[in-house]
Amino acid sequence: QVQLVESGGGLVQPGGSLRLSCAASGSIFSIYVMGWSRQAPGKQRELVAAMTSGGSTNYADSVKGRFTISRDIAKHTVYLHMNTLKPEDTAVYSCNAAGTVVVGSGPPGDDYWGQGTQVTVSS
């Protein structure tokens, strides 16, 4: 019914930048929260950043000041601008849409996840 597709991952050198994109498709009326999480091998999954439809944001302490989340509400798309990347940022980054309301339905909506995109920071 609803699908999320991430793009923009790849290999980048330490100190470099990368922009991730995630587009939600389907008969969507609204999405309350869109965000990004990441998971590295042997590590727990952690929330990286999230943004509500009202513009409120939440960032992991490890990325504050370096990453910026933004949304295009009309296009049901969320972005993650990653700057000053570190090797510790290497992980699979996944997009999440929480509280997704489809056309013809109503709140609270359902949650969806994308497949994930690999980000590798290495020299």
C-alpha cells in the first residue's frame, strides 16, 4: 500500500558530505513523522534524526551539528544532509514513516520502513 525507497548512499571520505533521500509512494494523505535510523554490523540500531509534519526535529547526540534533516511534505519525501562524515557513521541507513494516513482513512495511521541504503565512510 505504501512504499519507502531510499537513495543517495555510497562511499565517501572522512570529512566529506552526502545527502540521503527517501520518497514515500502510494495513496498517502499525510505522514506524521519521517526519520532516519542506522545500524552497523555488531551494533544496535539507533535513531539518527526525525521530523514531524509540524517541523519538530530530533537528533542523535552523535550527529548533532553535522547532520540536518528536512522534509518536502507535499512530496512525502525526507532528506538527510550529512556533513563532516566520520568512519563511525558507516552503517545501513533506513527511512521510516510513522503515522502514515492513507487517502480515505484517518489517524493514527501505520508505520512503514524502507529497505535501507549503505553509507561507507573510509579513506
